[in-house]
Amino acid sequence: FQPGGDGLLIIVFDENSGSGGTMTTGTTDGGQVECVIVSPFIVSAGFKSTTRHYHESLLRLMEQGLGLTTFAGSSASANNMSEFFGAGATSTATVSPTSLTFANQTVGTTSAAQFSTLTNSGSTTITIGGITISGDFALAGLGTCGTSLAAGSSCTISVNFTPTATGTRTGTVTVNDSATGSPQTISLAGSGVSSGTGSPAASLSPTSLTFGNQNVGTTSAARAVTLSNSGSAALSVTSIAVTGTNAGDFAQSNNCGSSVAAAGSCTINVTFTPAASGTRSATVTVTDNATGSPHTAGLTGSGVSSGTGGTNYYVSTTGSDSSGAGSSSSPWATIAYASTKVGPGSTVHVAPGTYSGQFNTNSSGTSSAYITYVSDTKWGAKIAGGSSSTWSNYGAYVTIQGFDVTGPTGCCNAIYTAGNATQIIGNNVHSVQNSNGCSSTGGGGIVVDSTNAQVIGNYAHDNGPSSACNYIHGIYIANSSNPGSGAYVANNISFRNSGWGIQLWHSATQETLVNNTIFNNLTGGIVVGAGSGSGVTDDNTVVSNNIVYNNPGTDGGIVEEGSTGTHNTYTDNLVFGNTPVNISLQNGLTATGTVSANPLFVNFSGTTTGDYHLQSSSPAIDVGTSTSAPTTDYDGNTRPQGGAWDIGAYEYAGSSGSATAGLAPASLTFANQNVGTTSAAQAITLSNTGSAALSISSIAVTGTNSGDFAQSNTCGGSVAAGATCAISVTFKPTASGTRTASVTVTDNASSSPQTASLTGSGVAASTAAASLSPTSLTFASQNVGTTSAAQTVTLSNTGSAALSITSVAITGTNSSDFAQTNGCGSSLAAGSTCTISVTFTPAASGTRTAAVAVTDNATGSPQTAALTGTGASTSTGPVVSLSPASLTFPSQAVGTTSGAQFVTLTNTGNSTLTFNGSFVISGDFHFAGLGNCAGTVAAGASCTISVNFTPTTTGTRTGAVTLNDNAPTSPQTIPLSGTGGSTSTAPAVSLSPTSLTFGNQTVGTASAAQAVTLSNTGNATLTISSLTIGGDFAFAGSGTCGSSVAAGASCAISVDFAPTTTGTRTGTVTITDNASNSPQTISLTGSGVSPSGGSTTVSVSPTSLSFGRVKVGHTSGSQTVTVRNTGTASVTFSSVTISGQFVDTNNCGGSLAVGASCAINVASAPTSSGTQTGTLTISDNASGSPQTVSLTGSGH
């Protein structure tokens, strides 16, 4: 009966001969008796019920406690007492909608089904005792509700209407279950109409379809719209088409034919193939003879980039969800809205400001392409708390980084995730339920309800009431019975929480807690355990290098509770000053390497005003273990700094030191760019050459035309001493002419802010603009093997330049069933049109689809017009159509099972299709159990076959589904293929983009740099053996790729183009490494053009050098300044001089040929202590002479 148990004790009197008493409702009830219920799941003190309960209610409660799904005698209809339970479990059920209204239905005929969803929004499984229905209504048999419903799940209830008389008819669906408020009801209404001569009445259900995110150029699963005729006469269908703004992005097929009988229905299947990113919309339009024609259903979907290089989106308090584009110049207003638009590889940049909390993020990334939500200024984007959880994430492979998140006043959490492999990094989470008392519903600053999470570098504090409360924690791993293994919790600082600093409970197991700093928590420091009925034993958990200090709690410092195993390890933790015990382990386990001493923080206040770095004499320095330890600390400093890892979130980096920041190159110049189009990215490297971490306040684009440039970066909130990060900049001019701005980095270095100037030119371009009208053609029923009359599509060029036509073709599933002729030629003048004629010759019966595709030089190419027709069978027997005709599964790890894929089987013949025996499947493939093909399929009907893939070895795997039936083509086969992926640990290389095009460049001059991002999407370090480049191309010197790239990390390769002659010039970057597809290549293309006249111009890169600290009397390593002749005439040098305490080696000689470059090596050679400055001066005959490079350093 204590927390962690599952007991139920009921003490009640049999009867009372008195006259009763007054209930909490103010009414009286005779014969009241006292009842006492004891259980760890009872709701909080103060709860009052307004429901009458009887002895039968107690009987039902006991039956529910024993897991029964049907209830004896009158307990079946007794009120449910689950409202009294909520400490460890809640059961709350809702139906939506709560009423269903059916259109006019002819007496004695049955309507199409309508649906209501039953949702379990509680935390325990609901038992469904029965679903009953009354009136002229019946359960349609298409619902999914069984005898139970898991927490967080939903199921559907399907109802149809068969009126027995004219006029309004009513009824009720009643759901008896174990949830609070049972039974739930759905009110039903409909009208019966006479079967005499009448008129049709058409409706579409649903009236809108939303497809969500779909990779550009790929096709979604089909979604269905039902066309129903609820009238008393046949509905004549003139046409069914997709119309509207992005009609070409949607396609429809249907089985409606030219007529739908009274009380009949048919299905329109719609797919979504976005041609571009962003919101895409269109409409299904049905033209018929019913009142209100045409009837429409809205279509909406979002096209997202399919690359893993990622797309940057932006959110700001000044943005708009309704009119914003998600760009830096037109941001959205909320993170929740952004979540509905992003796909794998996307980054959502959130500007500083305060945003309303209490929202969900649902979109998922992939293991190689996370979705990242990042506050561009660490803790600058503040998410305000509401009455319930502030930020709840349900997407897998999601990163939440750098936010200030205030917890809710009520239940439950500041940041909650149920998505697999979530990364929660560098957030400030606080103030959860400060005024809600010690609520047993629980919660925490960061709460993980999933597997393989990474919780790193967070600041979790002041969560829960001001007194001890064992329900609300700083960091809470595995807060339910959902699988919760594999979390990695490192470099966090968790303090002054009413519960534990870090709690592992429920289904926690195999977690790693390392290098965290935990203090002043009112229940305890770290608890390791599992329980509350999860059936899990917390085992193989690692607890190392943690400081657990001065937790004045009720339970202790590091404590095992509940169900724990014998393989947990506790190594090299500093545990001191905790009450009532420092360490308490179960199963005879002991901790090793424990330090029992004051950690000697720089300033221990126990609040947010303290400084929890280590003093130089701290006993936590150099005594930690490297096993499972992070390679950087909370500040981003490299671990270890000394001979071994330090204990706690901070690595001791010395008593003095400072950050020194520099940007290289100091300027970026973008080539001519068409107005409104985005350039390729160029890279800037931010380097910290100092001896302490560089703390970054902000990275922003500022200046005159800041809206024309955008940046993304890998810098986060800090850059460790000696480290670098990349800033990627793009140019999208909003007007013609020269456009300027700056990248501005604000930080804790003495030279803050650092700036790099940005310049580009916007140019106006004459462009072609192509469109097809109509955007779809529908052919009437056509006998197989015969040719229809032609229908026409008009191609229009509404642009200001000629449209160059590459091809006009028929593409798609049944492309051979359609043919086209056209008079368009290879070019269409501005303002002109041409005609494309299409005919239909079906090769088989059933719906046949294809598209006219025009490939040209206009935006949005290819332009498409959807083609649909129906082949009419000349046979009286069944005919089988399979769509798709084969299934291909992507790479799947050996021994694991893929998601299901589906094939739709349609009987396009004129009699019932009967299956002979069972379906047969071969190879590493299995029926997924989600299909609905049974023994027969009626003429014109369809069913689905579901398949999944479990490879037994690596490489290509094949198989087939074989169907035996009474169709003349029996047996039919569905080819199956998939690839078994290796489960071994290895790096994997992804390049984005895989080619660079530089456009026209004057011979002998160098272009602006372009960048390619190299990503290691594998799970082991990538070792780079060599990077080579060929042709008139060179590495630009601003790349960030070294000799290795960590798993999940990326770097930039920077290239420029200096043609030596006119014409097309090509080259290749070759990357040799330890990935399986080595070497990888990047193709390079550019055009050399003749100079209009000779000029002398030079570029100097970088324009500043910073050397950090160098001992007096010694000389630093050299850094290189590159001088390049970017003009069309030779450059003559008159002198190269250097000032200050620096030395140089000049390799440039007296002159520099067109397109050539030379190097000047510079070193710091201080002769005195303190900051040193100087200048490298290059005097020549080029414009802008002399060129200068600023020099900084420090002698000590």
C-alpha cells in the first residue's frame, strides 16, 4: 500500500438503518455508510466527488482491480470509481465528435459510415466493457475499438444509418468502460426520406485532407474522400478533377464512374507529390447534377527538402504563422507551427524573445538527419510556462538546444519528450510547479519518457515547492512504464529541486550518468531504480564522475531504491555532506574511487548566484575515469585538461586565461545573384585562439541590407580554447544593385564584437513562366484496346523571356495507355501558347493514370497535367489490378523489422473475385497483419495487402507475394525487394551539395568561395586520409575539415575557381577516407570568359591574424597570408613590411602573374609582456594599395 506498490484495501459497512445525510452536491440520499479505500494510487488530498456511489460500484472497482473486462450483475451498470485514483495512474476517456448527424437517407437504405474517435488521455489502460447503439443506427463494423485501450491511444467507432421511417430519427452510442465519467455517449441524428421519385443529394467526407510533410518529388500514401448520394435519385457525375493553386502536386483516382445510385457512395483516392518546398494546396472538385454542384474537398500538404544537409527555418516574436514563410526575413511566430512544416535535417532558429509555452512538437527526423530547434542566443529565447507542460516533444531524432524554459504552474514538466533518441542540450529549465504543492501527479524540469535520450549541459534548478517533495525532480529519466533505457546524462548542473537532482524510476535501465554536478536538492542527489509496476529491473547503469554535494534531503546522496540489478557501477564520484546518508546501494554492491571531501567550488552559494567551477585545490581535479565520460565540459572546454578527467560538470582549466576570437575570412563577396533567389553558401570560420572558453552571446547579420543575407552556424553557446566553428552565409537579394551587411559575433573576447563584411550584387533577370491549363484531364470509360477522342492541354508562357522546351512526354504509372501530339516545338515566345493533344487507349480494365510532363527552363519545371481514365472490361469475369505492382524496402538493419508497406488489390472486372487458399510470401518478407483482403472481393471493390521486411543477412534480398484466385491471370505475383543493412559500427559520408557550379569568371581572376558540407552520418569516427583538387579550382582556405570527423558531426570544404583560359572548365575534389564508399568526389564546373581590359587587383586573405599568448623571447608557429592576383594584368610589388613584435618570411618576389598567388608567413616574436599589435603592409601597383593585415598577440 506504499508508493511503488499496487495494493487496494476497501473497508465498508454493509448497511445503515438511518435516514441518510447530505452529499457534497447538497442533495440527500438515504442509508449512507462510511467507506475507506487505501491504495498508493489514490488522488491528492482535498478531492471531492459529486457522483453517487453504491455497493455495486465497489464491486465493479474490485473487478477492475483484478483485470476483468466484463462485470457481474448490476455492477455492469454501476458508476465507475476510477475518479478516486490518480497518484500513479489516471484513466480519462473522451469521444470526438460527441455527435454524428447523417444527411437525408432513403427509408430502408443504409448510409455511408461516419466515425467518432475514442481517446484514452490518461496514463493507464482503459477496459471497454461494451459499445451499444440505439435507434435506426448500427455499428458499421469498420471501427477499431476492442476490449481495452492503452494510455495515450485512440480507436474509432463506425456508425451507419438505415431509417425505418421518414422524418427525423435519433439514437445514441453508449461506451461502457473503466474511465472516469463512464459511460461516454455519442448522440446520433438523421432524416429518413421517401423512396419515391426525387433528387440526388451529394456530399464529400471528409471535406478536407491534410497530408503533412512530404519530401519534394516523392509521392505520399493515398488518402480517401467518400462521395455519397444521400438523395432519392441517381447522382450523375460529369467530372472529378483536382483544381486550384498547386493542382499539379496532387493526383486522384476514383471508382465513381458516371453515376452513383441513391443512397450509394464511391471513393476518391488522392496522393500528394510536392513539386517544391512549403505549403501546397489544391481542391478535389466533383461536378454533378445535385444541388450545390460542384462539391469540393480542400487539399493541403507541405513539401520538405529530402536532403540531409537540412533546411534552415526561422521563428521570431515579430513573425506570423499565417503569412510568414519561415525564412529569416519572413519568420513564423511559434515553434509549434514550425514543427508542422519541418522535416529530417531541418534546423529551426528561434530569435531572442518570450514565447508562450504549453505546446507540442510532433515531427521526427532520422538517425542521420535530426530536426533541431535552437535558440540562436543561448537562453535568449524564453518559453513561458502555462497551466500544463510547457514543451512536450513526441518526435524522434529531435534536438532541443539553448532555451530558457519556465515550468508550468500545474501538471507537469518544463521539457518533456516521448520521442526516441531526443537530444536535450544546454537549456535553462526551472520553476516547475512552484505553487502547486506536492502534487503526486509528478513532473520535472527535464522529463524523458523514451529510449536513447541525450541530456547534456543543462541547468535544472528550483523545480517543485520549497519543501521536500518526492514527485518533482530536476531531471527525470523514464517517468512511465514506456521503454526508457539507454539515456546518456552528462555535464548537467541540477540543484535546489524539491525531489531528486536526477531520478531514474519506472522503466529505467542501462542509463549512463556521468560528470554531473548535483547539490541542494531536498529529497536527494541521484536515485537509481525502477518500479511502480513497470516490471523492469534497473541494471547495467553507470554512475561516474559526478559531484553529489550538500543535498539536505530525506533520502541521501546516491541511493538505489526499488528494483535494481547486480551490474550497476558507481565509480569515481565525489559524494559529501548529504543527509541522511551519502551512498546507499542494494544487492551487496559497493562504490569504488569515491571522494569524500568538500569539492571546493569557486563560490558555493547553493543558488543561481554561485560559481560552481573548481578551485585549483579541489579534490575533484584529475581523479575521474575516462570510461563513458564526455570529451568536453559544461563550458565546452576539452577534457581532460590535466592527467585525468575531473569530477563534475566543469573541467578545471586553470586560474587565469582569456578567450581570443577571430573570423576568417574577414569579408565575403557574392557573385551576381538574381533578385529573389538564394546563392550557394559561403563559409566563415570563428576561431578561439585563447586559453579559455569563448562564450557567445549572439551571432547575427547586421547592417544596411541585413535582410538580404542569412546565416546558420555550428557554434552553439561557447567555443572551447583552441577550437573553431563554422558560420555559413547565403545571399538572397531583395533588389538590384550592390547589397551590403555584416556578420556580427558578440562574445566575451576583448575584441568583441567581431565582424565580417558581406557584399553582393542583385541583378534582375528576364525569365520564362510556364503553366498548363487545365491541370488534369479525365477520360470517360473506354473499352480496353480502343482509342478515345483527343482532349487538349494548353501550354502558356506568361513570362518575359522565351520558354526553352526540352521535352513533352507522358509519364507515370500507366504512361503507355496515353499518347500525346503537340505543336510546341523547342521554344515558346513570351506571351505565346501552344496545344498538346492527348488520347487514351487503356491496356487493361480499371482506373489508369499518368501525366503530361513538360520539361523546360521555367521555374517549377517540369510542369504536369494529371491524366485519368477508366478501362472498361469486355469480359464478364473478375480482373485483378495491383497498385503498386511491386514493393521496394529501404536499407534495414539485419534482424530488425521494417514498417509495413501496402499494395491495393482492385477487382476491375464484372464479377466477384474469389481467392483459392492462402496468400503465399517468400524471402525475408512477412505479412504485416494490417491488410483486409479476405476470401472474396466484389466487382469494383478493393482491399489491401500489408508486408514488412526482416533481413536475415546484408545485401539485396528478394521475394514475392503470390495470389491464387479465379481471375484469368491467376496466379498474380507482387515482386518484393529490400536491402539488409550492416549492424557493424562504421562511418558514413554524406556530401551536400555533391557538385559546385561557378558560372562565368574572367580568365586569371579568382571567384568567391563556395562550400560543400561533409557529414559523417555513421556511428564511428571518419578518418580523412587526403583531400585533393584538380583543374582550375583550389581550396579556398576557409574550410573546416581536418583529419577526422566525429560520428554525427560535419565540416565544410571551401573551393574557389580561377580559370586559366576561356570556355567550360571542369575539376574534381577527391576525398579519401575510411568510409565504405571511399573515395568520394565533388564535381566542379565553371566558365572562363575573356577580360574586357587589363586591371591590377589583388586579394589578401586573411586580413587579420591572432597569435594568442607566446613566451617572451620565443617565436610562435607561423600563420600564412595568401596574396592572389584577381585582376587581368600582372601585379608588381614595391615592398612588404611588418611592424610591432612580429616577423615575416616573404615568398612573393617582385611580381605576381594574373590568377597566381603567393604566401607570406608571419609569426609572433614578443620581446615584452602584454598585448602586442602590429601590421603587415603590402605595397604594389594594384588598386587599393597598400593592402594591410592586422596582427595581434600577447607576450608572457
